[in-house]
Amino acid sequence: MKHISWGFIGCGEATERKSGAAFNAVTESHVEAVFSRNARNARTYANQHGIPRWYTDAQLLVNDPNVNAVYIATPPSAHATYAIMAMRAGKPCLIEKPLAASYEDCVRINRVAEQTGVPCFVAYYRRYLPYFKKVKEILQCGAIGKVLTMQIRFAVPATELEDDNSDELPWRLQPQEAGRGYFYDLAPHQIDLLQSMFGVIVKAHGYTANRTGLYEVEDTVNAVFRFESGLCGSGSWSFTAHESAKEDCIEIYGTKGRIIFSVYNYEPITLYTSEGVQYLDIKNPHYVQEPLIRAVVQDLQGYGKCEINSIEATPTNWVMDRILGKY
């Protein structure tokens, strides 16, 4: 492909805040069409963002001859359906994380990608951000020595995750839409980052609880996991914590020091060694998905390589499903 003309399936929060404008910011890339089941939403989004066409039928968007790649930004339950639709039409796709609502759906996507030979990428964009590249660089240069173990710690008040302007239950809390609850929405980036740094997790076990009763799915998750190398780690997530307990942190311990970084807040990276403490404030681009989208575009054009395809993304769903006891 010389120029990538994207069709958006979905035009919600993710496209407005993180990805939408980035598709037009990347050289040889633009948004050609958008789909929403709601005609008003599709028309409004297209008009606001200068997109030539809008659809209320996803198959029509996929079949549009002016669209040669598809971006899927719907709740995870629909990812497999739309990805398979696009790949069977010969059109590469970029799917929002997680890859699907279950490990089984990931396997379906991978099977069709293999059968058709059509690329399928996943929006684990943090891998491409300067902030996390710096963390990986510190680990690879041996600044904290041999890595011994790690902890994911995440706690947030329920009020920071809810939409105060809606009386409806957020789709992220509807298992039939999201795959489960907030864990399935927020933990994927954390787990994917660790696997990009340390390899595939081959064992995982978790305990879940609903401690506050604010909604039906779990609001607390605790887990342990082991990488193929034998390295072990643990994680705790609380989605209804008190303000005083707020935390967004991954802490990695080594024989010569430790490193602490956040996943969502981008707090300065903190490096502890025998030489003292360093605080590294690494800035990310304005459009956080732009580096990933550029990598995808260059891959499709044949002069680059995007590492995060559907095969690479599938282990994260496997880990989450194991932690949640889904199988």
C-alpha cells in the first residue's frame, strides 16, 4: 500500500481523546470513512472531523473501495466480528486493546489472520511511547542489575471511573460488552508492557472479589504470575478505593536497585541505585497513539515493522482470563 485510507468502526471516547487525530497526523495516512450504529453519531463525527463518508452498516464501510484499512474502536465483544469481516475482505485492521473479550475470540482472530494472510495489529500503543521506551532502556542496560521480581499496584476511587453524566451502567462494567469489568479494560496495558519487557507469562492465577457492591462484577483483583524465564511477579487492583489509596505504579526490584513507573499518570520514572535516586520526567507526544499508528502505516507500506500484531497481543488476554478464572 502506498497511502493508507482508514475506515473507523466506532467513534467513541478512544477516537476523540487518543487516536482519531493521529491517523491524519501520520504521513501517507488519513481517515476516509466512519461507522456507528447510531446515524446521528456517525454523521456528527464525520462532520466534526472532516471525514468524507459515514455509515450505519459496518459491512458497507469495509466494502468501501476507498477504504484500504480498518480501525476497530468498539467495545471488545465486537472486536472479533469486525476484525474477521475486515480481514476476509482483504483489509488490514488495527484493533483497540484488548484484542478481544476472551482468549477464545483472540484465537478466532488469529486463525483468520493466518488463513487470509491479512495483517491485524492491536493498539498497545504504550510500547511505542518514549516514557516506556526509557523504562525498557534502563532495564536492558542493567542499571538495577538482575531483575528479581515486580509488583503492579493500581487503586482508584470509583468516582474517577464513572461517567457522572449518564444514568446507564458503563459498558466497561457489562461483561457481555467488555469481557468483564474495569480489570479487563485497565490491566491489559500493564500486562502487555511487562510482557514486552520480560517475555511471555506462562502461568497466572488470581482471586477476585466484589467488596463494595456498587456493581455486579469484581471491584478487587489480586494475582500472581510467572514468565517463561522463571521470573515471577504479582499485582493488585482496586477500582473502588478511597482517595487516600490512589496508586498507579509498577515497581521492579533488582540486585542493584529498583525502578518505579506509572502506566496511566506518567509520573516521573524513579530509579533507585547505590548512586542515589534519579527522577526522569519523560514527555510523550501530544497524540499518544501517533507513534504506534506510524509503525502500522510503515509496516503496511513495506518499509517498517510493527511488533504488536494479534499473535503478540493474545497472551495478554490469556493472562487476564486465567487471573479472572474464566477458564
